Amino acid sequence: MKKLLRFLKGYRKESVIAPLFKMLEALFELMIPLVVSNIIDFGIGNADRVRIFQMFAIMIALGVIGLSCSLCAQFFAAKAAVGFATALRSALFSHIQSFSYSQTDKLGTSTLITRMTSDINTVQTGVNLFLRLFMRSPFVVFGAMIMAFTINVKLALIFAAVIPILAAVVFGIMLVSIPIYKKVQQRLDRVVAKTRGNYGGTRVIRAFNKQQSEIEDFDSRNEELTRIQLFAGRISALMNPLTYIIINAAVILLIKFGAISVDSGIISQGELVALYNYMTQILVELIKLASLIITLNKCSAGAKRISAVFDTPSDIPHAPCEEEGDPDYAVEFRKVSFAYSASGDPAISNISFKVRRGETVGVIGSTGCGKSTLINLIPAFYLPTEGSVFINGKNTALYSGDELKGTVGVVPQKPSLFKGTIRSNLSWGRPDATEEELMEALRLAQAESFVLEKDGGLDEPVLQNGSNFSGGQKQRLTIARALVRRPEILILDDSASALDYATEAALRRAVASLDYDPTIFIVSQRTSSIRHADLILVLDDGELVGAGDHDSLLESCQVYKEIYSSQFTSGGEAK
């Protein structure tokens, strides 16, 4: 939690004012039993109506002032807590955005979502209650004990004995419940992961009629979460009855020995009532303190999970080395291998090639052979396990994120559109792009015709994930988005898989005619998509088994020849 307190720096004033106002409220509250004692002993005892009305007016004044202090404390505590959560959420989101693909894979999307939402909300609630109660409750408890000693030392010893017992109960339950709440959050991660997976794969689940098995799996995870939440709830629920038993036992002792003291003339009736009121105040405040501790337990578990994300470095670049690439080449792979986990088999192994500026490179191979892995190393979405990747002669591990992302434009295998408009999605490529530039990108991506048919044109709404567009339309819009920024290196990762042959051919011709001559990587399973490339890389089981143009590979590479033969007849017509 200490690491997160830096986000309260902008709210130091509120963090000080809130507990101070609560202290003032508590101070006025501690005066009430003395006023009641005065009314009983001097007002009622002497039948002094003036004294009674005077004390009554003082009680109202104390109540009004205390309420005003409480409202001010609530306001400043809420302002500090909400501001703290806002700053924390923004910083956490920014930190997650800086993660490489491998770091996101390692942590898991579902747990990151939980930490961005549930954990931060829990921490916000904890900060709010802490600012309001962390000084008030102990102040009232010990203040009531001190006031009891001013009335009668012997009876006040009951207070002195009860408070340590209560503290032992409260902190004992706290120590037991903290690890349980950590497990609750872990089970919640599993439920969120299952929910997210089902939401993303709804169509597949229905296509294979797996609804019932998925429901059973979800119910199993949900049941685990419910069981551990109930267990945590039972532990926490012990707090109130145990504190009530201890306090009520103390009240019984107080009334018994207090009655004896009143009969003996040691204390007055009003003082005994004041002692009883102080005991009641201690009970109320300890219940509040118990609630605060339970909340802080949850807050502590959430804070540790959030801190764990911050402790994950935003990137893990290679150690700077003297090795440099050839500046005459746009992209160079030098003995590159990559594995998604330290203990896993490499996805690609010992790959080396060079690409000159302005060349078109095709990447082909069977499903799962490492095509997407290879091209994801170019923009440093992942860093190679062995070897080096160079862009314009510089190791990608030494590039800053903004510098590299501005050089490389990627159209991912799965098209992603964001809620907004067609214009706002295209402007991701370059925010200052003119309408003419946007339309030119749409024309090149073969998307101009269907965009113009929309009622809103460029301002046509785009629903979340682009659900109001077909697969082919989404692919063409993502290609247009990449073309708007005019990147030096353009990567098309199987981005025409949903297009028919005629549209794909028109797209290839348009990309080849770009006036600024970028270096282009085309990943595809169709030989027709890459046969005119300057260089074709053939992958098989993570290894580079062929490199050259179409004609040379037909003669020298058996894998490429088999792929080509499976897609074309002897007459050259597509099957």
C-alpha cells in the first residue's frame, strides 16, 4: 500500500483536513455525556429548569457543530479518495499500455481487468474509510477511557481491562482474514477470465453446442468463489458478536459496581450515566473500527495486487551491445529465435534474412509455423529470445516505443475497430490527417465504395469491436487505418483472409502503387497473394526452409512447391 500512497500527493490538504474535522466531531461527542451528567445531577436533582434548558441548548449546539464537522470530513475524505483512485487508475492503465505482448500474456488479460476495476474500487473505499475513521475511532475509545478516569478511577479500570481484550480480538481476526481475501481475489480472476472467454467465443460455443458444458464450468468456478467468500464472511462476521459480548459484559460489571458506588455516595447518578454513555461510545466506535479493519484487509489485498502490476517493468530490452545491423537494409534478422515461455519450445528458430528498403516480402507456411510470431518481432511486440532484429541498422531492443511504432505500421490478423466513427478509427493512424487523405487511404484499401454508401460516410458510427461491419469490411478499414500514417514498414498479417480474390488482387495492386515506396511484409496462406513479392520467406515448424522469389522457390523449396500445388491446378487456375 505504501507504494500507492504517492497518488495521494495531490490531495495532501484533503488528507489532513478530513481526519482533523473527524477529531473535532469526536471531541464534541465526548462532551455530550458530561452535559447529560450535569442535567441529571444539577438540573433534575435540584429541579433547576434554567440549568436543564441551558444544558439542552448546549447539547443541540454540540450536535450541530459535530454534524457540520462530520459533513466537512466526509466531503474532503471522498474528494481525496476519488482523486486518489482516478490518478491510480490512470497510472495503472498507462503502465499496462506500455507492456510488451509477452508481459500481457504472462499476467493475463482477465486479472488486469480485475485489478483495473474491482481492486481499485476496493482501495478507494479503504482510503475513504481510513481518512474518516483511522483517527476518530481510536481517539473516541481512548478519550472515553480518559474521561472515565476523570470521573472515577476504580470504575475506569473496567475500561482499561476491556480495551486490550477487544484489540486482541479485532487484530486476531484481521490477521486470519487477510490471506483469505487474497484467495477471494484470485478466484474472482478465474471467474472474470471464464466470462471474458465466453463473451469473446459466443459464436464458437453455440456452433459446437457447448453451452451446457461452459455453464457447468462457470458454475464450478463461481461456486469456488462463493465458498471462499462465505468462509471469509464467516470469519469477519465473528467480529461484531465477539465485541458485543465483551462490551456488554463490561457494561454489566460497570452497572453492578457503579450502583454500589452510587449507594455508597462515591459517585453521583449522573456520573454513572456518563460512564455508561462512554462505554456505549466505545462499543459503537469499536464496531466502526472493526468494519474499517475488514475493509482495510480487502484494501490491502487489492493494493498488493495493483502494486504487483506496477512492479512489473514496462519493458525488458536486451542489454545494450556494440553490435549494429547494416544500415542499407530496412529490416534484418540475425540468427533470431523466440519462445513464448522460458520452458517452452521455440516458436521460431535461427532465422536470418535481410530486406532492402522498398521491397515487398511475402511470408508463407502452414498454420502454426510461426508466421505471425516472426512479423511480431519487427515492431518489437515481442523481443527475440536469441539473436537480434535490426530496423534501419538499429537493434529494435534499443528503440523507444514511440520511435519504433512510428516507423512500423501493422494490420493485425484479427481486425480491431474501436467504438466511435469511421473517421475516428482512421485517425488513429494520424490524428492530423485531412479528409482527402482519409478518403485516399480508403480508396487504396478498397473500402471507399462501401463507406460512401453509408448514410454518415466517414462519420458513420462504429459499434464496439466493429460489430456493425462484416469481416471483410473490418479488414479493409484496418488496412486503411495503417495506410493513413504512411509507415516506412507496412506489415499485413493475413489481413485479406476475408476478401475475395478479385478484391484482394485490387488491394495488392493499390498497395504496390503507393507513391512513397514503403517496405511491405505480407503474411498469407495463399501463394497468389505473395507470388509477385521480391522476397518470399517459407516457414515450416518455426524454421526458415526457403527464401527467394516465386520461380526460384518452385524449383528449390519442396514445402513451397507443395503449398502452391495444393492451391493451383496444373493449368495455373485456382482450384
